[in-house]
Amino acid sequence: MSKLKFIIASALLVFSLNSCDEFLSDAPSKSTSVVPSTIEHMEYALNRYSDFYQETNMASFLGADTYGLLKEMTDNKSSMPGINPVQFATWDIEGRANYTRATTFSQEYKKIFIANMVIENLPGISGDADRKAHLEKEAKFIRAYSMFNLVSTYCLPYTDANKGEMGMTLKNSTSFEELAERATLEDTYKYIEENLEAALGLTNDMTIVNNKYTHWRANKAAVNGFAARYWLQRGDYDKAYQYATTALSSHNVLVNYNTDMYYSTKPSYKTVNGVQVEILYPYTHDNQTDLNDRMEWKELMYFRNAYYGSWYYIPSQKLLDSYDHDYDLRFKYHIVDNYSYDRGLTMEYPGYVFFFKDNIPAGPTTAEMLLIKAECLARNNKVSEAMAEVNKLRDVRMDAAAPAERKYLSATDKNEAVKVIIEERMREMPFTMRWFDIVRLNHNNDSTDDVGALTRYYYPYTSAGVLTNDTPKTYTLEVGSRLYACPIPQTDINSSNGVIEQNKY
């Protein structure tokens, strides 16, 4: 039965290659072969960005302190925000494990499966040897990237004390008979590093096709950018700085919010209590299914987007207060006033909007690399150099008319420099990297940068719904809590016949 599943999966994969997007070449005919047999088949598998670009990691953006779980919204409309976001936002064990639409686990393993299909078939197919070696490096990059997403979501933070804890199932083939037991955390990180080391052999820069950078495929900036992100998370600031610098040497384009961002020409109107209210969106909101704005976002080094199907990234008051409301153009364009009316509420509250209502850039970007360089310099007590790097970003995010003391960040010592750079990371990447920053800052060897315990003040609830007639209470995620590891979806544990073990709480 397992072999039959593999044959069917392989056939479906090759058949799907015919649906590549218009700016790619035509795929081979279905009648050519069910089994991948040429280097072109491998190219199509990796070109199909729809299999790779979405990241539906609710545990990360709902669990962070930048997400606003507001009892006032529930008071205003009992179905808002719904029980599932509440379970993720309060770091609930049972609710997160049993949420059937939590797809991060299966989604990232599907990407690893495709990568393994490419690696397994390369030795037996026709084609140029150098090109085959390149494709193998690309596939290993996908394995490293997806496994890092998995281990960062479902496992405890990597520390000396935790490295013997459960990691993830390590997949090196497409066989359904491969062992499904979870490796240790230490071996999981070794898997990531081995695949990343191979991928760092990629030296190709992004090209431009139909006015779009080819950032849906692995490239020098993407791989080095991910390596910088990885080593920052691990606390190796020298390596993180090195890889961020290399990534920027390949791709250093920034979006200038003074000239490149603008409001949509399609304003939205909602009638609230008999009054028509305008909701003004950034232009990137206009396209729901047309990915042109996303593909043309020129800061991206690798095309990955955070996705939230509920269409409401609710900014917390902490996030809102962190912006300069007069001069920060991220506040102007991404914090959309009156967005709550769009979601059916009659109370006024903003929303965070980037691409349409559901997508935010999640892959490495030029902006992220500048912030990594800045933090690493600050960690090494190079304060003035650190401020110079972070202010390169501020140059294109703050209003050109802002006075210098509002436009640029400053610091007098190492600790202050780290603090203001971390705050800038929160403003720049509030729903993609903030959760991972909280995890690393609360578990590294530097107590001066701790975020501390996270809290929510909200109603009690059951699996059936929120108990709005009960007294609200405080939910707390303590530093060092085992709740930092999101539960493995129970459906995936059941599919493994119990071989995949649930986290211990």
C-alpha cells in the first residue's frame, strides 16, 4: 500500500507540472511519461512556486505580542475573532493540536517531499551534469528552509539544555516506509545545517523575467539570506553578519516608501450605523488572486508569504504604539484605519494590511538583512556602525520630511543599540519574525534583551466557543515554558499510527 501511495503521489506531481504560470515555459505533455525522466521535469517541479510560497503558520503570528486578542472585539461581535485564533493566541495545547485546518506541518513536509523527489531522480535522468548539481543544491535549500520552519514551530528552542529533546521527523527520501520517529533537536539542527551547507554552493544571482525577479527559485541572495536568519536565531552573530553581508552583495534593492508606496485608487466604503465610512488601503491590497504585486516586491530575496485565511492581522496596542504616527510610512500604509468595519464590526479598530488581506512577505528581504547586520554589529559593541545600518532602512521607511531626530535611530551603548534595533525589527516584520525574535531573546545567554513573559487578558473559553458571560482572566506564557513548542497536529499523529510522538507538556 505504501508503494502504491508513492506511485500515485509521483504521478500526481508530474501531472501537476502542466499548470505552471504564464511566464514559465510550457511543461511537457502528460502523455510523455508519468515518471520524472528529464532535467526539464525537475525544473518544472521547482518552478511551480504555488507549491512553495505560502506559509500558514498561525502559531507564530497569533502567539506573538504584536497580535491583538481584544475582548472588546468579542464584546462587539460574538463571532469575532472565533475560537481557533483564541486558542493559538493563548498558547492552548488541546485546541492547537486538534485544529484540523492547521496546515504548517503537512505543508512544509510536502515541500520536503518535492525536494526529495528531485534529489532521488537526478542521478537517473538525462541532462547537463552541472545543471543537475545546481538542482540538487536548490532542493537541499528547500529541505533546510522547510525543516527550519517546522522545528521553529513544533519544537522547544535550541539550547544546551534542550538539544536532547524531541526534534522533527527527518525525511531524506520520498518513501512512505522511511522511519517517522522524531529525531532529537540536536540532530534536527544538524540536518538543517548539512542541507544549508550544500545549498550555499549556489552562486547564481536573481534574473528578471517579465519585470519580476526570479526569487521563487533559490539564488545566492536567498540562500545566504536564510543562512543569516538561521544563525541569528542560533545566536552566532559573526556568521549571521557574514551571510547577511553576502546576501546584500547579491541583492540590495529597497522599496522607498516615499516614492514606491501609494494608496489604492480603489477605496472601499462601509456603512456603519447609517454612516458611510471610507477605508483607505495601500495599493498592494488590490489584488487577491493576481500575484503581480507580490512577485514584483523588489526587496524579496526568496518568495515566501505568510498567509492568514481569516483576513485580519489585528495589531496589538504595543505594536501600534511602537510606530511614529506622524512620520513612519509603514504606519501610514500598513496600519489601515477603520479596517474592523471591513470585518463586520461596528467598533473602530485598525488592521495590518500588506498584500490583499491575507499575505505578508515572509522570505528573506533586503530590509531583514540590514536589520541582521545592524543587530550583529550592536552585539559586538560596534554601536555607530550598527546605527548606520539600521538607518539605511529608516531612510526609505520614514517620511522624507521627518526631522533627523525622528527619522534616525541613535544609541549610546551596546544594550541600547540592541534594544532599538529589536524594536525596529518588530515594526518592520511584526507578523512574520516577531514570534521567532521573542523565542530567541527569551532563551539566549543575554538576559538584558529578554522580552519576558507574554500575557493576554481575555475571556475563558471551551472548544465550543468563547464564554463571554464569564469573568475575563489573564493567560500567561512564561519564559522557559514548554508551550513555546506548538503541539503536533493530532491528525498527523493519527496518520503515522502514533509513531510521531506528541510534545510533552
